[in-house]
Amino acid sequence: MYSRFVEFDRVVKFIQETYNTKDFLPLHEPRFIGNEKKYVNEAIDSTFVSSVGKYVIEFEEMMAKFVGSKYAVATSNGTSALHIGLKLVGVDENSEVITQPLTFIATANAIAYCNAKPIFVDVDRDTLGLSAQKLEAFLEASTFLNEDNECVNKTTNKIIKACVPMHTFGHACKIEEIVEICNRYNIIVVEDAAESLGSYYKGQHTGTFGKVGIFSFNGNKIITTGGGGMIVTDDETLAKRAKHISTTAKVPDPYEYIHDEVGYNYRLTNLAAAMGVGQMESLEFFIGKQRELAFKYKEFFKELELKFIEEPKDSSSNYWLNAVILKDRETRDEFLKYTNNKGVMTRSIWRLMNKLEMFKEAQCGDLSNAQWLEDRVVNISSSVVL
Ligand SMILES: *Cc1c(COP(=O)(O)O)cnc(C)c1O
């Protein structure tokens, strides 16, 4: 008991030394060290502050180039990007969508926005992301391919249309294997890469393995536009459709307002994109700094009982959010209390989606790894150290 608090105190002191402060330390603050203000001012001066303007186009082009996708479509946030992404691949009220129970709520919410049903399949303990092994086991035991080659859920008789793996805290899941399994079952992969801008699996950028990938630029992500998101794809038709339905499905016409379906007002503003272009210019620097910080943590935690979560095999992580594994739930809670009381903000990983009121009826596989991680994982200070 006593030694546990000695360890916790060492962690607090290490973090305070690393950030060179005894003031309150948030989990992840944004950093603006480049041209953000200049570009935002330019956007204001141009009067193009809304969803049309040169910065939106520039931001989309920079993102496509950075991740290595053919197309990128900017949206108002990561959740709306995921909603559109699911709609693009045909997820509707008759569909079921496989995802992981250990994720930020947006993943499950976007499925619900399509009136589709989520199915929760377990994660791996090392990647924290959807487990390829458990996915394959679930599909083999619980589904069959019908005469149209669609994947039918034996329990509900509904079509499993899509799968949404997520790269937790910037650590890549076994995405190549997951895509290969989904291809065999005719399930379309929509990658929730909201947390993994700058993370790679076998040298390829996360978010570019599936048919569609999405990113988030919320205030706490590795780069931010205040609020924003991006859809990436190599499919021209899907990219065009993404832009169309996220722009109220407006049909070009010189005089009239014509819309050809129920669309969404999900476009990113030029003002936000201006900030995004400034942030993109710092992205490589941020990733380098995050990896440096993670390396420091890794060395430090070697001597402690707390285990630092390192990037999984075959991947390179942006280390967006650093995390440690505590001995058990009780120790986790003590650690949370101790560190937050000292002004060093820490947070537990998410409560599993299937335990939340609105998703408690959802079909679940064996979720033992997700539960194990829920009981033990805590995020620690992860702002870029300047
Ligand atoms: C941040 C995040 C999103 C999108 O969030 P927004 O706040 O809508 O940009 C989606 N999925 C995951 C896993 C996230 O962490």
C-alpha cells in the first residue's frame, strides 16, 4: 500500500519535471507555434469565413497528400465525417455494423445516426484496437454468406454491412488483417482514424486501408481546427458524394436552390480550415515531439510497477495520448485520485460502449480483453512538450 503511493508520487514528479511546471496540467492542450493566426486573419480579411474558401481546399489537399489518399473531404467534426463515411458505403436502418466496445462514443453514435445496429467485438490487449482474431472467430461462428454474397448475422438475420475498427490513442490496430477478413465476408471497412493522424501500419498511413477513413481535429487531437473532421478515400465517386451530402446535397444552379436528397450541413468552415493549414505545417514536428515524450515515459516506467503502453508491433504511433496499465481497478481508481488531486490530470479509458444505456441491447462477442483494459488503463499527460 505504502510503496504504491511512493510510485504514484514519482509519476507526478516526473510529469511535472517533464513539463517544467507545478501548475495544473491538462491531459492534452493544443499548441499554436506557426502560422495559424496569420492564416485565420487572412480568412477574415477575405470575407470567406464560411464553408467556401481557399483554405478548405488547401487543407483537404494537404491531408490527402500527408496520409497518401487520392481524395480528402473536410467536415465540421470527426463524428460527422464518420456519419457521412458510413452513409457512403450504404449503412442504413437495415444494416448492422461491427465495431469495438472500447472506443470514444462518437464511433457508436455515428452508427446509431444511420439507424443501424452496432455489434461489439473484442479488442487486442497490445493494440487496444479491434482484434482481427476475435473478428474472424465471430464471423465464422455467427454469420453466413447469402446468395447475393452478403454477410448475414445468424442471430438477427440482418446484413452486416460495415466494420469500423479504431486506432486507439494513435496505436494502429491490425488493420491489414482486419481488411483481409472483412473482404472475405463482403464487409466494407470504414476506419475510425480520428486519433491516429501520423500513425502508420507497416509503413502505410492509418485511415487508408479501408474503403473510407476519417480523422478528427477536435481541440484535444494531435492537430486541431477547434472542431473539424476529414473523410479520406481513393474512390472518386465516394469522394464526390461525400462532398455532396455534407453540403446539403445542393445541385449547382445559377439561380435556384435545388437539393436532390436529404443532405447535411457538415462542411468545415474556411476559418477553421485556415487554422488547420497552420497546424498541418507543424504536424511532423508534433509527431517527432510526441514520440520523444513517449520514449522518455517508456524509459521512466521501466523501473515501476505501472506499465507504459508502447506502440504495437509493425506500427509507428503518433503517441497522441499516452497511457499506462495499473494492476487492477482499485489501483486504477487510487491512481486517478492521487494524480488529479496533485493537479496532474489523468483520465480512465472509456467505459465500454455495451455498458451504456443506449447500446446495452447490442449484440456482443466475448469482450474479456476490453473489460480487462477498461479496469486498468489510464491516460497521462500528453501535450506536446515545447
Ligand atoms: C475524437 C474522436 C472522434 C471524433 O470526434 P469529434 O469530436 O466529433 O471530432 C471519433 N472517434 C474517435 C475514436 C475519437 O477519438
